[in-house]
Amino acid sequence: MAAAVSTTYRLRAATAALLLTLGTGTGRALEVPPPAYQLAAQQAGVPSPVLYAVALQESGTRLRGRIVPWPWTINVAGRAERYATHAEACAGIRRALSRVPINRIDAGLAQVNLGYQAHRYNGPCEILDPYRNLAIAAQILREQHTPGKDWLLAIGRYYRPAGGVPAARYRRSVNQHLARVLGPGISLTSARSITP
């Protein structure tokens, strides 16, 4: 129990330090990631703004004048498909599986790849569960992060583990979402080894 409390305290303290370090000068974020993002990030040891910014990039759609991550999003061979319900998105995955190789399908809030991440779930529609999707995405981000290095590098490797130009382009895009969450002109490039 003491270890769990200690870990929880350290994660909260590190998150507060990240927000104070990267905040807008007032020490407050412009947009606090929703609780599901905070929970998944905390359990994996990833800054919640990083996980939320990745989801904004991966499944973001305009709703009531704001860009928000959409859980019933799938990407089939580079083409985004958004559905109104879990059942419709699951049917979309099943149709896609009959047309394209499994590694050409991404699903859910953080667009987890069904082929490359098959070892992390039991059935393809499980990946549409928002909590499961965020937990998997946070695990991947944690695995891609090198202690002492910039979280933006892990973000690029989330998209393309081999790195290169596509990963750099993705980092720049996600960094724009981080600015929305953390504040204008603020990035993770100066935050090294902060792992709430």
C-alpha cells in the first residue's frame, strides 16, 4: 500500500512539475486532459498532456467548434472513417479486415494499429474501448521513451519507430496540440526526463 501511495504521490508531483515547467508562466495549463487520459498516463508513467495531444492528432474531429478526440475513429489504408457508435465502428473494422491487411488498420482514440499491436488485445473491437485504447497508447509511448530524452522523440517513435522524416513531421503536428494543452509557445523540447 505504501508503495502505491508513494508512486501515486510521485506521479502527481511530477505532473504538477511538468505543468509548472511547461505552463504559461502562471503555472496553469490551458486545457487539462480529461480524466481517462490522466488515468492511463499515470498508470503507464507518461505525461497526460502527451497522451492527450497524441489522441488529438490521431482521432481529432471538430465538435461544437473544438477539436476533440473521437473514440469511434478507424483508419483504413490511410483513409479516416468516423462512426457514431462503438457498434458501427466495430462493423467498420470487420469490413476493413475483409479488404486490407490487418497492419493497414488503426482504431480508437489513439489510432492503435491492429496488426503491429495485436499482442496487446484479444479481439479487434476491444481496441475501440476508450480506456483500453488509451492504456495501450500510453504503454507504447512509455516503451518508446528513452529516460533523459525529450518526450517529443517518443511521440515521433509512437507514429514511426524507425524515426526519420515521417516521425519528425508527426512530432511537429502533435507539438501543435501540446501548445493547445500547455499554452502557446510552450513545448516539451526543454523538458527532459520528466515522467509523471
